[in-house]
Amino acid sequence: QVQLVESGGGLVQAGGSLRLSCAASGIIFSNCAMRWFRQAPGKERELVADITSGGTTNYTNSVKGRFTISRDNAKNTVYLQMNSLKPEDTAVYYCNAVTRSNNNFWGQGTQVTVSS
């Protein structure tokens, strides 16, 4: 059974930092592309950052220079380091795994709230 478990969300003041973690099990983690999405109230879910199995990263424009995605294949964990947080970063953040056969798996989400 595949499980993705996010942690690290919380309440932080604008300008602060948080690090999200997503621990995976039941998949060959090193073969998966890993993604972080977020969904704010009343808005569609958006892709924030992704990292390929080879370590190539991509970011949506609004977080470039502030967020860093990384992975530790030995720990089956992907991270999202979020710095210089803004109120508009407030959302539920979801971890997503894409296998080589294009199966998608999702975590339960973790709330990030940035106060102004």
C-alpha cells in the first residue's frame, strides 16, 4: 500500500520559513518524480515545485528564489524548504508521487498559514 505522509506545516509570520517533509512508502521512491502542489481556499490546486528521479528541479514563478525542493532517496523523503514566506503562500500543501508507469499518488496535505 502506497503512503505519502506530509509534515512540517503550521502558522508562521510573513518573512518566516518552514520546511515541509513527505515520507513515502510502498513505492520505489528513487524511480519516482516527486511534486509539491498547493491549494488555497477557492482556488485550483497548483504545482509549486517538482524534482525528477535524476534530481532536476522546476518551480512555479511565484516561488522561484524562495522555495527549494530536494529529495533524500535513502530516507524515501522529499522536502520543500520555504523561505521569505508571504501571506499568498497560505494553502494546503500536498505531496505527489509519479511512478515510471505514470501512476499518481497523493498525500493527505498539510496546512501552511502565513500571517501578515
